[in-house]
Amino acid sequence: MKPVAGVLLLGMWGCYLGYLFFGFSPWPAATLAWCSAILLGPRLDKAARRQCAILYSAAFLLLIFGWFNGVAFSAKELFLPNIDMVALFTGVSTLNLVTAALGEKEESNWTGWKGLFSSLLGVSFLGAVINMSVLFVVGDKLAKNGTLERRQIIILNRIYCGAAYWSPFFIAMAVALTYAPGMQFSRILPFGLLAAFGAMLITTWDVWRGGIHSFEGYPLRLQTLRLPVLLSLAVLAGKWIWPTVTITGVIALMAPLISIALMPKRDMTSALKRQVTERFPSMGSQVVLFLGAGLLAAGIHGLTQIWSPEGLFVYIRHYGVLEASVVTLVILLIAYLGVHPIIMTSSLAPLLWHLHPDPSLLGMTFLFSWGLATGATPLSGANLALIACYRVKAWNMLIWNIGYAVKEWLWLTGLYALYIWCYL
């Protein structure tokens, strides 16, 4: 069954690109993704099956509760979310064709402070361009027996998600521009970089407390940088050629093209066959988990139709430091329930427009809320990817990042005050 599931995922990837670039229906891609999940789900290891069982049980309970309370769920709302993530995973899994050929696994990682700083800078700046694929480029290089340890995990999830504070290539920036009309990127860029720097400082402290001398980080050598730099250039070129296509879609296309171009040409056919029949099916936990997360998001969205967050904001009369920090805290807390920041941003923005806030301050609030919520909560896309790929427990992810969430929220509150002092 696994080779069949691999072929289904290959077909899903092709159909999804057809949807993005040629306007085909997304349903063939969704159908193939769900069929592969049905085949792979029963073959997951015990821990992954338990995790997926909890996720799907919670999703179905919420959907049933919403349905009994008059919420109508469309097929699109239930089965199309996160298809883009499955296509992304399928695409970036081909990077293994290059990393294995380059012999990166045999090269030693950098340790101590050198490894820490190279990891922080590499994950932040490479992730700002190639987005979630940096998790797999760096994670696969550092993983031992398919797992990462705590210090490596917190760098990957916090620092990658922190790039959303300032990167124009994150969907967070497009969302902020949409829901904060008039936002000036040049104004918020210095504060976004300071926000990312705060995440680095807090994470550096946590890594140091866990033992800096034994820490293994990502080595920024020319050989290890070749793949991410080429992928970054390809993504930039793709966004220039297809500006309306999502960054996720561009990466899903470019990663396999770069991989095929760089992989050894000897035994190429057998390597590609193994990729489809072995490597693709090994993503079973990611596929099942992300499709289930889409169902959970639909259930929670239905819950928000029964209970609206409007009451939280009826007493706000002005938009300043306190209001921005409260909005960030609300988005963070609700993200712990699995509600993505994009849902909360679209829900809260109309409730704040009547206050006539400074557009850049409002946009900065949405960017900061996005970066903090996705980095600190275990149900964000990036953290679900780390949980599924590197066998991290969701509970551990939650515990490791609670202190970070509090400290970073205070840091962001200070940046709101600094912005108001500078401009308002």
C-alpha cells in the first residue's frame, strides 16, 4: 500500500500545481491527498496514531457540536484546508535527493556558541525567503535517528516563525497589508527586526541554560549553504514571474526542480523511484496530521460562529500600547486552541477599524501576533511540521515555549511603546 500512497501523493502534487498555475479545480488534489491519508493512517507508528486519534476526535466533536447548533459546514471548508501544506511537504521532501548526495550527514555540525549563532542567523534569514522549507533543510541536517533535541527545536520554531515579524515573503505580511490599509513597510521594518532580535535573545538564554557547549547547530559552510541559497534565488525568481501565486506554491514547484538539477545523474531513475515509493509514503504522519488540522480549524471556526469574540473589544475607545498588547495576547491565547492567526486577524480587524488606528501600528500588531502565536503554540503549521517530522511531543512543545511566549509578549509590548514614541 505504501508505494500506491506514494504515487497518489505524486499525483496530488501535480494536480495542486495545475490548480495554482493553470486554474484547474483543486478537488483532484484534495481527493488524492485524502486517499493517501486513508492508506497511510493505519500504518503510522503508535505515537503518531495516538496523536492523530486525539486530533481527529477533537475535530469531529467540534464539528458535531457546531452542526447541532445550526452551523453549516461546506465541503470546501472541511476538505480543502492544508492541501497546500501537503503539496509543500511533498515538494520539499525531494530535497533529500540533494542532501544525501552532498554527503552533508557525514560533515560535522558546528557546536557551542558558533553553532548557536550560525543556527539563529541561518534559520532567520533563510527562512525569511524559503519559508517552511528551511525547517527541513536545517532539521534534516541536525537530526539524529530522525529526532531533534529541545534546544534545536526551539531555535527552529521560534526563530523561523519570528521571521514573520519583518519578512515580505511571509503570508503574514500580505495579511497585514490587507487588514491594515495604509501600513508602511519602511516604518515597521526596524521594529520587526527588533522583534526578531528579541526572540533570538530569549532563545539564546534558553539554549545557554540547557548547556551551550554540547549544543550542535547548523553549519553555515559554502557546501551546506549551496542548496538553501539556490532555493532562495529560485523562490525569488518564481515570485517575480508569478506574483499572484503563494510562496507555498512557488516552493512546492521550485524545490523538486532544484533537487533534480543538483542530484547525481547516475542511477537517477532508481533514486526518483525510491523517492516516490519510499520517501513520499514516509510523510504519512505529516499528511494525516495536517489534513486533520484542517478539520479541527473548521470545527473551531464553527465554534466562533456560535460564540463571537466581539464582546472582548466593546470597551476599547482608543488604539495605543495597551490595546495593541491586548490584541496580541488575545490572538496568542486563542492560537493555543488551534485557531490560526489569520482567522483571528480577519475577525478582529473590522472591530478595530472604527478606532481609526495608525495603519502601521495596526499592521505591526497583526505581524507580531502572527510571529508570536505560530512560534509559541503547538498547533501552528510550523510546529505541527516539527512534531510530525521529528517525533516531538506536542505537550513538550507547549511547555518549552510558555516562558518564551510571556517574555516575547512583554518585548513586543515595549516595541509598541517605542513605535508610538517615535511616530505618534
